Amino acid sequence: MSKILSAWFAVSSILLLLLCAIAISYSAWLAVLLGVLAIANIGWGFVIKARHNRRHGNTA
């Protein structure tokens, strides 16, 4: 995976988790939604990395 794409997933995940932490004070449902989105974003990053490694023949 390219460095820019890795940085994108890292920054977007941190922002989603930060918003989740802030949302805890306002709405539990919003906090849960943002938490689920953050976990999905992190998971999608791993999926993209695995596809990229498989396509380019990298094992690590």
C-alpha cells in the first residue's frame, strides 16, 4: 500500500475515533455509530493492504 493511502487510513481512523470520543458527551447513538464507522474504516484499510500485497506478490 502506498504511503499516502496508509496515511489516509491512519488519519481518518484517528479523526473518527476522536469524533466518537467527543460524541459520547452528546449522544450515545452517535458515539456508537462513529465507533462502528471507525472500526469499519480500520478493517477496510487492512482489506486494501491485503489485496495490494496479494496483487504484487508480497507475503508481509
